[in-house]
Amino acid sequence: MSHLRSHHGTGLIPRASGAAVAALKARAAMWEAPLVEDEAGLSLLIWGSELRLTRQADALRIDLLAPEDRLVGILRDSATEILAEAGVEVAWDDVDAGALAPGLALLRVAGVSRPVPGFLRVRLAGPQAGQFAQGGYHFRLLLPPAGRAAVWPRVAASGRTVWPDGADALHRPVYTVVDHGPGWLDFDIFCHPGSPTCDWAQGAPLGQQVGAIGPGGGSCPDTDRLWLFGDQTAMPAITRMLAETRGTASAVLCCDAADLGALADDPRVTRCDDLMAALEAMPDPAGGHVWFAADAARTRAARSHLLSRGLTKTQFTAAAYWSRAEA
């Protein structure tokens, strides 16, 4: 076993099931994740991990191989859900029933500040904050309902994560880690009317316990030339990519000039009022990677435009960070 996948979990489907194989193939296609199939079975490769399905005489064995226990748990949760939708149950070994959901860290609010007029910066602190300093840029913030004791998601005996619902349902927005250090992480909230997270951050949450699941999703594309386009919600991710890219980069941001902060002094950064017009005016990006993030409608338009210019799906990223119905 590769040292990069030194953590593992196992399970068994008592009867060999074509439905299980078909379900994993369909999900691999949906996720555009590599899938390798041979006479022995198949392997789905995702998140630097592997979900391996092996055919046995009268059963299917599932092996989960990952670089950390958190990812084993996430794979188990995902596999259980995917297979349950196909009517297939898995008998997992060593499920820690009742444990907090995989990757869930309970942290406390250590500070709230306003680095630029349009954003609030929240600092979360706790012993588990270090897990968000590696892997993907993003995490899911879990906020309990005001005035109620928090009920956190936990692992069921089936391997699935059970989330609280009804009056205990959590608010679960996704944010980007903009900075981190020993025992803490910072994230930025774009201030706009009707934002539950913004209202929470302005309501004196100092010392409050919250949940954070991650990290996951988002990283700096490994390319010699990087073109970045985004609105205010994409600024934290673009800021990190500008700092981390190994190649030449340029960024176009659709935001208030006052919210650029330190980016205003970066010669690679341009502000615009029309993000799609800026994307359409981009020179030929051959040999580089185009990264675009904004609301769902503009992201769909950006994806169509980039495909029409002949870019393949590996040559660009188009991420919907919000929808206008949520604004």
C-alpha cells in the first residue's frame, strides 16, 4: 500500500452486485474522477484517495485507502450514500458510531475584524485548527440556530453521517481559509443584506463554539500561466492563488475599489465592473489555466464561453460560489 494512502477502512457487500458497480461508475462520471477497472474489480480515485471494489466469490469487498483518517471517513460516508441510492447496503468494519462527522472540528470565535469596508474577518481558534492549514482552500462553517444548544452531525452505525434537522438544523455555508497559524484560522465574509453568516458575525459571537468541516476543494492550479476572474466572493481564493502560484498570473476582480485592500498595490490585479466582458476580452489563454468564480448564472456563461473558445475542461475552472436567489 502506498504511504500516501496509509489509512484504510474496509467493508463487504454480502452478495456480488452489479448495481454497486454501476452506481460507482455513474458517480465517477458525474465527478469526472478517474476510474480504473480490471478483472478483479474497479478503483475510484478522488481527493488523493482510493475507493477500491474487489470481486470475491459471492461478495464484493470495499477498501478505502487515504492519506488521513478524515478522508477515510468521508469516503465511507460518500460510498454508503451512493450505494444506498442504488439499493445496496454495506457491512462496514470498525465504524465509530456516535463519533463526530469526519473532518469536523469544534472551534471557538477568537475575533472579528473589518479589514476592508465590504468584508468581515473572523478568526477561529482551537487545537484542531491546524487541519485547515493543508489540503484544499475551503471549509464548511457550521452555525447552530440562535438560542439553541448545538447538535453536531455524527456517524451512524451504517457509516453515514446523520445531520440534525428541524429546529436543530445547522447553517452550513462554505468559506475560504485566507490565513492560518498555530491553533487558528481566518476567513472573510462578504457583507451583504440577508446574509445569515454576516448577521451572525456582527452579533458579538466572541467565544462562541462553532463547527468547521474540511479542508476540501479548491487549490492553486499548477500552471505556467494563470488567468483569474472573480467577484467579491472569490477574492479570498484569488488572494491565496496570487500568493501561491509558481507561474505568471493576472487577476480581474469585479468589486468595489475600496475592498481591494492590499491587492490594489499588486500590478497583476485589475478591477472591473463587468466580469463577463473582461473574460471575453482575455487574449488567447493557450498553454495556461483560466480560473473563474462568481454567481451561478455568470459561471454558466463563463463555462460556455471558454468551451466555445476551444478550451478543454482541464484548461479552466468555473466555480459557482453563490446564486442570485441566495443574495
